[in-house]
Amino acid sequence: MIRIDSVSKRYPDGTVAVDRLSLDIPDRAITVLVGPSGCGKTTTLRMINRMVEPSEGRILLDGEDIRDRPVNSLRRSMGYVIQNAGLFQHRTIIDNIATVPRLLGTSKRVAREQAAELMERVGLDTALARRYPYQLSGGQQQRVGVARALAADPPVLLMDEP
């Protein structure tokens, strides 16, 4: 479970992006944050994976404060699909998807095999594997982002406007 406990994010210029948010997200639940542009949805997701540090409050993952985990370990344990896919433009589609498994020590061959399976799972033709992100439509790029987020079979999947 993810517990967000009175979390706020204030920036040095006085902007309050999130103000005392408390929320419990149970295991195996799909939880959607809905609100107008600028209300803190993206900032909240970025605080969960420590891309942004809260100004106050705490976030617990399975009862453990996320600040007690090394940030790289925390991020690699979560899938994250960002707005506009956030793909590595200099890497092929198959290697974009295989990124996290490779970081976790999976061999290149196995990571690429798993990436090809994920391409099919998200509805991408494996003939696109050797292409680069700029050669795909926006929707195809977003599916690559989803496949990459699923590649390490994470217990938490954060999706920002998927």
C-alpha cells in the first residue's frame, strides 16, 4: 500500500503545488488522480518516486518511509510513464523498453526478448523494434513508455496522463 500522509510541496518562490494531501492507495488497486491543470497531480506522482521531495509530510510504501530507501533502488522498483512518453531518442524501441531490466542486471539478449513480448502485449508490432522514437506516432510512443514501465514487473506503476 502507498500512504500519503499530510504531504505538501512548496517551492522557494512561494508556489504551493500540493497542500496537505493525505491518501491511502491499497495494493492491487487502480487509483486515479483527477483535477484541473496545475492542481498537483504530476507533482504527487513525482513525490511518490522521489523525483521531487516533499516539503513536509511523509510517503510510505508498504509501511516504510520512502526516504529510508536509496532513491535509485526506489525508482527501479516502480514503473513510471511520464507525459509525452519520455523516451530516449537515441535508443531503439527495443532498447528503450529493455532499459530497466538491463540496469537490474538482466542480459541484453534476455532483456530484448522480454521487451519484444511486452511490445506485443501493449499492441506494438515487433517490426518496430529497431526504429527510433521519432519514427513512431505519438500513440505508439506512449505504448513504448507503458511497455518500458512494465518491463521490470514492478509492484507499483505510476502513470502520468497515459
